[in-house]
Amino acid sequence: MPRRKLPYKACTKCKMLVDDKTEVCPNCGNREFSYEWDGLIIIVKPENSEVARLMGISKEGLYAIKVR
Ligand SMILES: [Zn+2]
């Protein structure tokens, strides 16, 4: 299954991936994270990205496709 080697956790609200030590999501300010995530997309220019708009992403970064 997924690659658990990556030291990332996913924001349960906006799905942004942050490293283990981050306590507040830099994208939406949420403080809840999940290690049960799957899939990975990189948003480079959220202002030009349809995907970013659909997912409500306004900040560039790594995002999980699915968060449980
Ligand atoms: Zn977030």
C-alpha cells in the first residue's frame, strides 16, 4: 500500500501535506492532521490550477488526494 516512509501528515481539512513537526496547517490554520493519507499532488501555481480551485487550495505545496 502507500509509502509510509514519507515523514508527512495531511491536514484533515484542506489535505495539505506538512512535515511531522508542523502543528498548524499553513494553508487553512487547522490543527488536526492524519497519517492515513493516500496519493500526492503538487500544486505549484494555485491561481492557475483548476485542481487547486476544486480542492479549495490557495497556497502552493504538497497535497494528499485522499485523507481518512
Ligand atoms: Zn489545512
